[in-house]
Amino acid sequence: MPSIFSKPIELGDIKVHLIYFDSLGAKSSCVLIETPDVNVLVDPGVAEMQPGYPLSWEEKVRLRDEAFKAILEASKRAEVITISHYHYDHHTLPSQAPQLYEGKELLIKDPNAWINGSQWSRARLFLDELHRQLGGSGLEELAAEPRRLSVGDPLSKLRLALSKDYGDYAERKKELLEKGEAWFKGLVEAWSSQPWVKEFELRGVKVRFADGRSFRYGSTTLTFTEPLFHGVEYDRLGWVLMLTVEYGGVKVVHSSDLQGPIIEDYAELIIAQRPDLIILDGPPTYLYGYTLNRINLNRAVENAKRIVAESGAKLIIYDHHLLRDRLYKRRLEPLYSFAPSDKLMTAAEWLGRPPLILKLAGET
């Protein structure tokens, strides 16, 4: 594999290195963003491809390990690491890479609220391992009393999504939202009754919860959104943080896992940033007919078209979930026929390589 630093995206005084993405053969959307003030490693995690991906298990593991080595190499340049949520293609456990977090400032998804049950547990495992690695006693030392949360209606900020005409799907949509609301209320009760964990600083490592916060390093600003649904409204996969890095009037947006975005208001949020570069995750087309239906696929396509047309971005790296599917270009044909190929591309294509899934399918 060529050097991970061989072809950065350069925007003014910002350099963005595409460390590893699904188009290269393993699940990841890790980037290193360098400004004159600070180097930021975003979502340093990787997982092997799903069972249906057309490679042997041994080759999937080889590509996963290749990505892992690239992430470790990139971490040597970083002072700050961000984690948008606790899926393993977005973070790495300290026990798997003790050197990854040494001496870093970690800006991470709040483990105490706006988080599903699975990620609640994974976040605590992550923080327990990290604290113990640094000589602490883990969760027992980090424990805090839970706070009673007044969260309101999470759909109240989704004006565009709620005003959309879903036609014959409207009744089913209403039913799904009602079930989602019941699920959400159960989570709120869990957040308010189970032990929380605290931010900490120990042996040169600083951990901060980033939800809805901005952090400044010289003239560079890192701004995190409030938690956003990981896909559709009340998506059971939980919530993620979108990140904007700004220096010298140049903005880079990393969407994390919005899956398209599917939700119209999230497309509006990206457009409002007026970013120069967007690292945008597409819909999981490999799950089409299972967890992704035609309605939500069409929403993702229309939202991506709006982002291409209205955001003002010079370049959009469109990668991650969709690159697990050899049919992704056909399923997203209305987008690809709309967007200029030099403005919307995969990480592999930016690096001068065909997406691996297309190469395997004999479509390159």
C-alpha cells in the first residue's frame, strides 16, 4: 500500500489525509486533519467487511490489519483524537493499541446520554481500559451520580423530515415513529438511573465529552454537533457527532454515520456550514431490502444531491457504508448522474485507485 500521506487533500493551510475507507477494503472512515495549530485524527477505528463481501475471510482480515497499521501510523502525527460514537469501525479499544492514545487529548461522544444500550457498554469498556492503562482503577474511580435529564422531543428539531409527504408510506412511518418514541423513553430512564462516568485527565491523556461543544487550538476550531441519529429517526443504532474543523476561513466537515444523510434536516445542517470539503458517509445500500427501504434510499439520494448542489463544497469524499455493495452505483444512479465525478468521489478514487468492490465485481 502507498504511503498514507502521499496524496493529501490541500485546502489553504489545511491538509486532510484519507487514512482508510471502505472503498479500500475495510470498514473505516478515518482521516487525519492537519492545520498549522493542531493535527486531529478523526474516528480511528476499523472492522473487517461483512460476510457477504466477496473476499475470503483471510483477505478481509489482511485488509483490516492494513487499515489498523495505517491508523497507528497516522496517530503518531496527531495531538487530538476524536471519536464520534462507539462502533468499532470508529474507535479502537486501548487494549488493542496501547500506544494509540498516549499523550493525546480525546474529544469523544458523551457516554452518559444520547446513546443506545450497546454503545453505553462499549463506551464504558473503552474508558475503563484507557483509565487502567494509564495507571488508574477504571470505572470505579470514574463513576459519577446519574443526572435526571429533561431531553424534550428529539424530533422537534427535524422540521423538514416531519413535514415531508410520505404518501402511501405515511401510516407506516407514523407507526415506526410511535415505536421509536417508546424505545427512546426507555433509554432516557436508563440514562437517568444508571451510574455515569466522568471526564478525566491522567498521565498526559485528557478526555473530554464533545457533544454540542467547540474546542479551540490557536486559530483552529473544532465544533461538534449535538447528537444526531445514526440513520433514520429513532434509529436503533443510536447517535453520532458530526465534526467541523475550521482554520483560516476553510472548513472541513466529517459527517460520521448519518447514512446518506437520510434525514433532510441533517443535509440542511451540512449545507449551512458552507464547507470546503465534506467527508460524507452514504447509505448502507448493501442492506437494501432489509434495514434500508426504497423510501429512505430515495431520501438519502435527494439529500446528497442537495448537498452537492447547495453546500458550495469543492470536493465531497462519498464513502463508507455504500462501498460495501457492488451495486452501489446502480442503486444511487440518480446521484451519480447528477454530480460531477471530480466533485463526488470515493477515497480510493481520490488516491488514484478503483474502489475495491468494483474491482472485485469486474466493473472497473
